[in-house]
Amino acid sequence: MKLLFYIRFTMKKIASLLFLTFLSFTTVVGQDYFESLSFQKALLKAKKKKKLLLVQLESPSCMQCNEVGKKGLSSQGVQEIVEKSFISVWYKPDSEDWKTLSKKYTLAFGTLFFDASGQLLHKYAQTTSSGEMYIAEIKRVQQKKKGLAQLGVFEKRYNNGEREYGFLRSFILAKINHGFRADTLVNDYLTSLPKDSLTKKENILFLANTAPMIDSFADSIMRSERTLFNTCWMSLPNTERVRINQAIIFHSRVKAIKEKNALYANRVANFTYNTYLPNREAGRKERDKQMIYYYNGIRDSSWLYVFCNFYADIYLMKPTKDSLLRRDSILKAKIFGRVEPPPADSIKAGVTKVQRTQFSFTPAAATVSNELRELANYIYYNCKDTVKLEKILTWMNKAIELNANANLLENKAKILVSLNKREEAIITYEAALVEYKSTGLSGDWLVPKIEALKKGEVLPKEEDE
């Protein structure tokens, strides 16, 4: 039955395959503005031309990511901005500059932005076909560049021994506003403050804005008087509270992974749970997900599988597609079905002004499907056990049932190759190729794999990025 499904899937797409294959040969790609320069020579040229430096690191294994990046970076709006303000270089994984920069800045693929002195301004750890998204990242870079001069002045004063709390407060705010952590500065700030002012409302709110890591000195001061903290915390807009909590969770989890501290990871998971109260179900789900992130981060395949398997069985494998569609219908009715009468003062001379609100909606089936794919990838890249690979194959089948797309088909094919299910892997790769072409991508990176499998060659297991 599975074989017939994929054959029908392939035949259904064949017309679009032929058309888009022709189209891919006739499409004119934007001018390649990336220069063949080493990193040091690119920096020298950026300094001479008074420009910034854009470094694109190519993915060693995700060919789709590379093609998507080329598409986004070659779009007209991006190309015009980059050619005007940047020196640009593109490094492949076999180059020494790629190896050095990838290791130094912990980036498997994506974009690094530097000033002419070699100071990293911004890191974009993904690729996109959207030119608008690259433009948004470039604007962030330009804003950070403006703030570096101010930070340089602060840094010099700090290195010269200045520790007055008013100065430290300004330095901390400057760092946070430009996307940097300021944990050491916050500790210095708290040490410099008079003891009777540590728990004043303005300082509680200031500390909250720094998103102190769980159980840190700043965190203990901020929460020392629970009633006062709760009053200050609830005075913040909900969006601000969410942003701060997300920053606390992320940086605390990074600390747990760096120290390989499971107890601290549990603290982070429980903190996450509490941020979702009174929605206990959502809190439990996010708490369990934090432990998955932790064990994936420390590459503990045994515990990673335990938590992934539990998470998939409890939260993802039980819902049917019909139940998820019903959930979407109910949610859409709540979001879009309410039509409230306009306020009386908006009705003048028979004309009613209605202000519309924009909503973002992601179907539940797509969300569950993406989560299953994420879990499957964690296990695929961290283990060789056949039983575990067979298990994650069931996750991928469920993901495809809920929301079939090229990424899911390619991921399933990788698992099939690892299980030595050659014929089914070929059919699945071919279905993925057709689906990629239907979305405007070439999918060319799959062709050598398909040909190798048809020849009976053994494909090496792909490494995690």
C-alpha cells in the first residue's frame, strides 16, 4: 500500500515536474556579488572601502538550505543594499575560512556580519528565500553598528575602573539594547548600589529587563521580596513578560548544557512550566520539551530517546488529523468569528470606521507534523540503533499523514536509507524531488543520492549540523 501511495503521489506531480524542470533552466539568477577573497583580505577591503563585511557559510549537508539562501540573497532588493554597503564572501565547508569561522562563532550555516575591524555585529543562523527577511537582518546590523561607538566609550571607561552605579546602569542598558548579555555588569551594578535601594521598584523592573539567569545573584535579589516582585512583574505588558521569560529560559538552558548540569536543566524546565500557569497542560508540554533540548545539547542519546519517545507518545501521536482539523475550526471561530460593534464615537454622519486586527494562524496539523520531524531528527543524528530508527520512522509517517511536504519526505528517505530499505528510500526521495520542484526549488541535491541508491551504492549517514 505504501508503495502504491508513493507511485500515485509521483504520477500526480509529473506534469508540474516537467514544467518546473524546464522553468529552472530558463530562470536567470541575479548577479553573483560574492567575491573570492580570504576572510582577512575581505576585512582589509571592507576597511579600505569603508564598508561592512557579509560572510555566508554554506551548509555541509543541507543543500536545500544553501539553495534557499542563494535565492534570498540574490533577490533584487537585497542585492542592491549589499552591493552598496558590504563586501561579501561565500565560504564552502572545505575551505579553511569556513572551518575557522564556523568553529569560532558556532555556526554550521548562515550569515555572519562584521565591521571592518573584524568585530562580529550580528549572526543569522539560518537561510531564507525571503529577501524581506534578509533586509530586516541587515537593518539590525546597521543599528548595531551605530551603537558600537557608544559601547566602545563605555567599555573604555569600565576598563579604566569606573564602577559608579549610574554609569553601570547606562552601560548595561546600552549592551541590552544592542543584543548583548550583561551579567557581569549587572553583578557589579548590584554591588555598587546602597543596600536600602536593592529592592526598590525601579531596580526590580530594571533587573527584570536584564533577564537574569535562574538562581543567579541578580535573580535572587530580584525575587527576594515575592510580593513586591509580583506587583512589579504584573505591571509590565504581557508581551514584555513573555519576552523576558523566553530570554531567561534560553540563556539558563545554555548554561545547563555548557555545564552538563541535569539538575539545573530540571530547574529551567520547572521554571518554564510555571510561566504557563494556569494552563497546566501547556506548561507540562513545554517543561518536557526543555529536557529534550538539554539532552540533545549534551548529546546524551539514551536520555534524549527516552524524553523524545515520551513526548511523541503523549503529545503528538494520539491526535488524529480530523481531531486537529476540528481544533483548528474551533480556534478560527474564536479568533475570526467575533464581530464586535464599533464604539459609538466612531459612527459619524452614517460612516462607520472599523479598525481590523491582523492575526497569525498556524494549523494544528502542521505544528504537530513539524514537532514530529524535529524529534525524529534529534534521534536520527544521535543514534545508530535500528529499533530506535524504526520508531522514528513511525513518527515521520504520522508527520507526512498530517502535512505532507518535501522536507518531511526527504527526512523519511534518510531514515529509510539508514534502515537499508533501499527501494522505499528511492521512491520517497523521488517524491520529495517532485515536491521540491513544485515549490520552485530545484531539489538537485537529491539526484546524486537517488542515482547512487539505484546503483546499489551505500550512502553514508548524514551528520548533524
